[in-house]
Amino acid sequence: MSYTNETALMELSTFVLPAAVNNGFTTEDLGDDFDGLQLSFQKIKIPSGGQLQFEDPSENPDDPKYEKYITGVIIYNHATNAYWPGGKEYDDNVPPMCSSMDGKTGCGLPGGSCAVCEMNQYGTDLSGGKGKACKNMRTLYILRSGEAMPIQLSLPPTSIRPFNEFVNSAFVTRKRPTWASVVKIGLKKMDNGSNVYSVATFQKVGDFSSEQLAQIREYATVFRSQINEMRAQRALEAENRSEADGITDTQPRYQISENGDGYEVVPTAPVINGDDDDLPL
């Protein structure tokens, strides 16, 4: 048995699921501290510039940890779309003008149906590229050993294909859900001649069985139900706001104008304010 296989088996056997996390504090102990608190997921992104380490905010966001790998269970994943003003998609201080938590209904500007949105078509990249102005991404909720809540990892368009290929080979062909195994996510440096960037890599560490599988199934079922409920609610809210403002899928909600320094999107209808960061309780 190789060292790699031995390490993988050790990581699987020592993985601590939420059911086994017991720090001595009860729900009553935590009730007053958490009452009225709006919780959110800890977020980790694929780094830019070809870097090969993840930045983990940890307990102190001013002193992050840097990890070569993220090891855990992909409890759930779903499509997300986001549109930023040209060139601002990598600026952490600039929120997206429009975002969709299900890849179907946008909340913001332009908002509405993603399927018919001009910004979601190839060749609309305002920087002049062949891609889309709207970034099609994938959000992964990853439960790490010894933690009670998943972290949120957002895959950019360049990491979607490696993820799809991994899921197909490691899970779809074996008829197993992603939450039934521990995976390791790393980074690979890519250079397309004009840009250096990082792409996520995926490796299956091992499969849960017996008692561990039953525990993670129970956790995943509850969590996925909460996320689906939240996504459906967000989509309905966005649709209702659009109807209330008289916005239809065929009505132009914006126009693209040249401003001297590039291009900008100018609204032709009321802007919908969206926020998809809240954690369902």
C-alpha cells in the first residue's frame, strides 16, 4: 500500500462528523449568544494569479491561515451566477450588480430570468473576450472534520469543468451522492498565454460506510432541505419584485453605454436589491 493510500485511509478513519462533536455546551448554553444573530457561511475562494494556497479566514480574518488543500465532504452544490461591472469581479470590495443563487433567476441589475439575459450569452464579455459578461459559477458547501457547519467554496468558470468531470467519474458512475465520501480539493496553476490563473483539482479520499454513512446522510438531508428552501424563497422574492416593478423577461431592463473608459450598464427599470449570503436556521 502506498503512502498516499495510507494517508487517505487515515484521513477517512479520523474524520469527525457533526454528530460526534461534543464540546460540553448545550443549546440552552448558546441560546442567548445566538438569539437574533444573523449567521453566514465562512467563505473561501479560488485564489487569483496562479497561487497554490487557499486563504482560510479562520477565527481571525486579519490573520488568515493558508492551506494547500481543503479536505471535507461536499454536502451540497448548486449553480450560481454573478455579474460585476467590467473588471471588478476580482475586487473583494465591489459586490456584484446582479446575482442568482440558483443560476435561473437574477436578483439585482439586470435581474430577472438568467436564460434570456443578454449578459448570460457568450461573446458579451465587456472586456472584449469571447466569454460571458455574467460569470457562471458553482457553489460548494464543504463540511470539514470536527466542524458543525460547512464552509462555502465558490468555483469560478475555469474550475467548473474539472468539478463536473470529477463528480461524473467519482460519484455519478458509481451512483453515489457527493456527501457519501471525503474529498480533497487542491489547486493547479494554468497559463493560457495571456493570463495566469488557478484551477481547482479534486481527489476522492474515501467512502463512508455503516454508522458514519448513516450519520452524514442524516446531516446532509436536513442541510440540503434548508438550502433548497432558501434558494426557492430567494427566487420567488426576485420574481415577485420584478412583477411589482412591471419588469418582464422580454422588457429591456438595461442598456450598454460607452463611457470613455470602457462600458457600463445603465438601468432602464428599478433596481432589485438582492442578498444571498444569509444562512438558513
